[in-house]
Amino acid sequence: MDIKRLGRIPAGGGWRMSTPPSTTTRLAYPEVLPDEKDHTSAAFLHRAPAWFTADDVRVGRVHTANAMV
């Protein structure tokens, strides 16, 4: 999970969408949310696994960037 304050995704997805595919397949679940508060993030963490499950992807772990322990 990675939270960004200002998402700047160009039309068409940018260079990552136009480069030849690699051997790694990725599936992302993004949302635009009003803030980074704990209850907002926690609600996201409930919606995201449900979305992946609906696409037959089993969520085993959640990795975070710069998480406070």
C-alpha cells in the first residue's frame, strides 16, 4: 500500500503502460480519497482485498511503503 498526496497519472497511463510487458504481471487497485487519516486508510484496506478477491486474486499479505511500526 502506498499513499500519494498528489497523483499525476497522465492520460493513457504514462510510460509504464506503453513499454513492452515484462515477466511480472501487476494488478493495482487505486482510489482517490479525501485525506490520509487512519479511518480513511483502514476503510481502503477493507475494500481493496474484496476487489482483488472478486478478480480471483487471493490476498496473503499487504506491503506498505514507509510504514511506522
